[in-house]
Amino acid sequence: MSTEVIIAGLYVFALAAFLGYQVISRVPPLLHTPLMSATNAISGISLVGSLVTAGAHYNTISTWLGFIAVTASTINVVGGFMITDRMLRMFKRQPATKTDKKDSTEEHERA
Amino acid sequence: MGLLIELTYLAASILFILGLKGLSHPETARRGMIYAEVGMFLAIVGTLVHKDIISYEWIIAGLIIGSIIGGAISIWVPMTAMPQRTALSHAFGALAASLVGVSEYYRHGADVGTFKMTALSLEVLLGGITVTGSLMAFIKLQDWIRGTPITYRGQNIFNMALLAATVGMFGYLIYDPSAHSLFYAMAGLAFVFGVLLVLPIGAADMPVVMSLMNSYAGLAAAATGFAISNNVLIIAGTLDGFSGFILSILMCRAMNRSITNVLFGAFGAEVEASTAGALGSMREVKAEDVAVQLAYASQVIFVPGYGMATAQAQHAVRELANILEARGVTVKYAIHPVAGRMPGHMNVLLAEANVPYSSLYDLEQINAEFPATDVAVVIGANDVVNPDARDNPKSPIAGMPILEVDKARWVVVLKRGKGKGFAGIENPLFFKPNCGMLYGDAKASLIKLADAVQHA
């Protein structure tokens, strides 16, 4: 591996770390569980490494390890995104049925 | 072709970051996740045309099996079991990373070079620890083994020695990548160390363990990225790793403890007689009396803890709150950062029960409100409302920020029995004159309360 590749990788790592810190510090505690499942789904991107290992026929053991790795990361990608969405769907500012009533009382108070 | 793949990876990286940015607000969160999903799809499709891939049967089999398992889990897992699911997913992610690492080493052996060897070893080390550590956490969360810390004499010294041996092997492998058996021994020890690391950690400290495992799983993925020179893996893994790291720090701060103390302190293992004996007596109250207080209150704050999750009581809380709100009572919810078994656990459960997030309040927001509150209802929470943390510098939890429910006019504690909290620490709140205990299953008690309030 050439020095340039290594250094470029380290740059990417350092910049991603700073950016990650900035972005993730802004996530409110309200959404910490969805954050965990979302980052988990995203890091399931290791699937791309597993795909090559499973499909390249380097040798039998690699293929098998790759197959298990593809399965495991797919569980995380598919499951992670689905469950994150399932959770996020539940977060509502106000219950739908009560919105009108509450809005009208607020108007009364203002008036 | 190579350029095309790299471009899909670049697009995926950008979309992932936009996706996480969306999570800064519940209104934008779902859209953000769609960005991330598109990014993931692009990266996977891009990879499928990789020149090394010559056959697709194992890939397709893995994708199908994985989708079925992942989809099934996420459709059927109850929200109360979210910590267990998350622990399992950390294990799966780390397993994938360590297997790719082992495969890469098996294929290249001694030819890998110093840098790649470092990355591979880190990947397998972090991955191995995370796989078994997360599985241990899963087993504890699932109550297959007791949640209290499991300790034995010389545990920390033994663990340290094992860790030192593993790190020693790591160092030697970088010096001499051709030591094959050492590599596999190191991988094996990493798996063993994961078990031993989580064994002495109590269930109440799980929010920290979950966050740490999240961090390790991410860093293992980032190490994979270094090992196979793949930037999108480095970026996604780093984001995941840092997210977990930030959460660990937040959780530790919310308990006023250091990560070292959480990992090696075996917190809650023995009952410490730190509170002076003469506390007085606890006062048991009847649901009917509590109902009257609730019915004629102007503000009520609910304080949920892990007990609400075990009793599956979130819907019952919401029912009671609905009845109170219909009577004109202001209802709020106070959420401690470490209430429950993972970060944000209580928020998700209450959201499931249709509680609007505008009535969920953090520690800092709500504490000023307790003096103006008529009734604080503590549902299966203990240590997070223990006034000893604030008043008694000798308490094992001294300095931990708490929800100051004792400042409310009345406190009602819904509790299964008279036993102490998880950490085995006496809670003086229960003995205060403005505190009443309502024993029994939290869900049953809440239903009884709701019924009684309607007749009040």
C-alpha cells in the first residue's frame, strides 16, 4: 500500500471524525435510540467489503466467510433502516386527534 | 468501471452525512433516513459491478437471507425490546467486519505490509470484542442470566493481563505479519475478552455498554475501510464510531462516572451501607387516594424508568395522562438520560404510546418545574430520582444528576415491591413525608389509577 493511499485514508478518517462530532452533537436526546439504529444501519456499509469477498472466489474459506459477512451486514442494513423508520414514524409533535382542539384553545387564550 | 464505483461511494458518503444531519430534528429525521437509504442502495449496486466479483450465487443468497432475518426482526420486535435488538445488531455488524478481516489475512498472509496488518488486526480485535461483548449484553438484557454484575476474585487483574497479552500479540503481528497462528490466537482472545469485559457490568450500566459497543462496531468497520482501502467504509465507520463515543460520554456524564469506573467498577455488585440506618418508614398509599390528588392537580409530571419498560406500561401511562388532560391537568414527562437500558429508550416507548414529543422534557428543562408540580409520578425509576446523589457525598451515586422529584408537593412511587433499587442503594426519597408508595405491577396500578380518576 503506497504512502499516498495511507495518508489519504487518514485524512478521510480525521475529517469524518470532526464532521461526525459536529453532526451528531446536534442530535437531541429524544432521538438517541433512532440515532443508534441509524448509525448501525449506515455502518452496515461494510456490506460492500463482504460482497467482494463473497463473490470473488479467492478461495473456499474466503467465500464462506464472505457469505456469512454478507448475511450479517444485510441484516443490519435492512433491519436497521426499517426499524429506524418504524421508530421515527412514532414521534409526533402532537397527537393527530387532539391538534384541532389544542389549537383552538390556544387561540382563545390569545384572544 | 472503477471510477463509477468510486463515484457511487462518494455519493453514498454525502447522503449518509445528510441523513445523520436530518436526525437533529424529529421533523426532518425520516427524510434524512431516506437520503441514507438511497446512499446505501447506490453503494451496493455500484459494488456489484466490481471487477473481482465473478459469481453472484453466494451474494444473492446472503442478501436474501439477511433481508428476511433483518426485516422480520424489525417488524416484530416490540419497542420494549429495542435494547436487545440493538445489542444484536452491534454483534452482527462487528461479525461482518471481523470475518472480512480474517478472510483478507487468510488470503494475503504475510504479504499484507505493516499498515494493512495494523488495520486488519484492529478490525479483528475490535470486531471480536464487540461480537461477544454485545452478545453478553443481549443475554443480560434478555434476562437469560441475571443482570447483576458477575464478579470473582482477581477479575480486573485477570482481564487486564488478558488485554495486555492481546495487545502484545497485536504489536508482534505488526512487527512480523507472517505469524499466522498468533493472528488467529489474537482473534480468539478478542472474542474471549468481549465476554469477560461485559460479565462484571450491571444491567443498569447498559446504556454505557451499548454506546461503547456501538462505537467499537463502527471503528471496526472503519478499520475494514483502511484494510481494503475503501473510503466510504472509513467514513461510515467513523461516523458510527464517533456517534457511539459521544453517546458513551453523555451517558457517563449523566451518571457522574468515568468510563473506566463503568467498565471495571462492577457497580451494584454489593450492597453498601452508605446511608444512615434511621430513615423512618415508607408510607404505602391506596390507588383511590392517589387518584384524588391527581384529579385535582394542576400539574402532574410522570417520571418513567426501566420498570415502565418491563411492565410494558407505556400505553397505560398515556391512558391515565389522557384522562388527566381531559380534566384540564397539565401533564409532562421527565426523561433522565440513563433511564432504561439504552440512550433514548424511554422516549421511544412513550412515542410508541402516542405521547407527543413536545411533552417530553430533559433533565435540565424539567428540574425547575418540580417545585410548581402537584404530583410527580415515578414509574419504575429509582436511582435517577435518588436525592442521596445530591445530598449525601458518601453515596455511591454522589454527584449523579437526578430528577428532583422530591421537590414536588407530592410524590407517588409505583414500585413492584419494597426491595431496593437495582444498584442496591437505599433511596431516602421513599421515606420522605411527601412521598407515598403504590406497590404492585406498574401497568395494573396505572389502570387502577385511571379508573379511579374517572370516578373522582
